[in-house]
Amino acid sequence: MNEINQTVTEADLHAYADGQLPEQARARIEAWLTDNPGDAARVAEWSAQNAEIRSLFADYGKSTDVDIALVTGRRRPANWPKRLAAVAAIIAAFGLGALSGHYGPALFQKPDLQLTELETLPNEARNAFLVYADEVRHPVEVFANEEAHLATWLGKRLAIQNLRVPNLQELGFKLVGGRLLPVEGRPGAMFMYEDQAGERLTVLVGRKADNRSTSFRFASSGNVETFYWIDGELGYAVTGEIPRDVLRKVAEECYRQFPS
């Protein structure tokens, strides 16, 4: 990751926005932000994004019966209401961390590893989108008319049983197809969708055995927006040049449909 300067990096700014820094480190970043209004505006935007995500799942914040399974990576079947409850509990922990300046130890046992994983995933998702979304003849390897084969093939390569290709038609996006591509040097999957106007978005899925925490974030680069999350060993990212509220709805629907 590129450094902002010799002492304050972009990772430091993300950690500050997410409430991961101890009080002494927060004071140092706050002093930097006072003298650097551009970075202060970025941090304010990231904090607002976190608030949007917490608001999205706020109605499901009371039940926490699958928190341990998501946080530790011990996977077990869960229906949609339970999964939303787990997400809401984790996001609630993020909110408390932002207010107090730290997160609970159970959620961030490997904070440096966690941050590295999260920063790598949106970059790879954005790069895949930029490479393939504008392709006319060869945007994907397997087209939508072979959806069953696509799911079986990619599920086998990623060692995901019963991988489902998300159905986004209710949100106005039809499946174009998908392809195998590397994600952090390992087999990954990309699904591509487009709306009636031809606007495309991509859904990236990657596996990393030492993923253990679940997190939800937005990343922006120019006009490209990415909503990404870690769920056990799997990482997911939804990317497109579409309004953020639409992208969030797409990500929510993908989360509902992907296996847990």
C-alpha cells in the first residue's frame, strides 16, 4: 500500500476511521488530519460509509446466536434471518469500537492480517472489473446459458459445495456469465451482470484458508465502487460504476444467496 507520508499511511487512516487505534495513536492521526483537510474528508467519508452499513442491518441487531461461528470461522448451516443477525452483531461491535477507540479482542485477534486481507480484496475486485467489464466479445469464459455448468465448475475449483450463482434479476441485473481468475494467487471466481442499459457489475469470490474474521466495507476509486466482506475462509466483493445505494442492495442480495 502506498504511504501517505513517512509516518501516516492509508492503512493508518482506515484503522482510525474504523476505531482500531489506541488513544495515543488516535491523537497522532487527529493532529495529522487537522493539517491535512483532504485526508480528513476521506476519513469522514469512510466513517459515513460505516454508519450506512450499520444502518442497513440495524433491524436485525437483537439476535446473536451465530456470532461465534462467523467470527471464528467454524462454519455451520444458517438460514437468512440468522445470518443477518450475525452480521448486525458484528457491525454493532464496529460501532462501539469507533466510539471507544478499540475493538473487542475476539473480533480482532489478528488486526494486521485482517487489514491486509481487506485491502487486497477490493483492489483485485476493482482490477478484474476494469479488465473485463468493457469486453464486448469475451467478457466471460462461460456464458449465462450454461449457468449450471458455471456453478459446478467454479464451485469445484474453489472447493465450495453447492455454489450458487446469485440471481439479481429482481434488482434489474441479468447474468452475463462468469470466469475463473486468480485471487491472491489462488483460484477465484468472477460473475458478471448487466442491466437493460448495458451497465455491468461484477461479483468476485476468493478463498484464503487463514481468513477468520467477518468485516464489511466500501472502497472507492474514481467512479468504481466496491462493497466487500470476509465470511470465514471466503472473501466476496461486488464492484461496479453504479450508485452506492444500488451496489449495496446488490451486495446484500449476494450475501443472502451465497452459501455459509
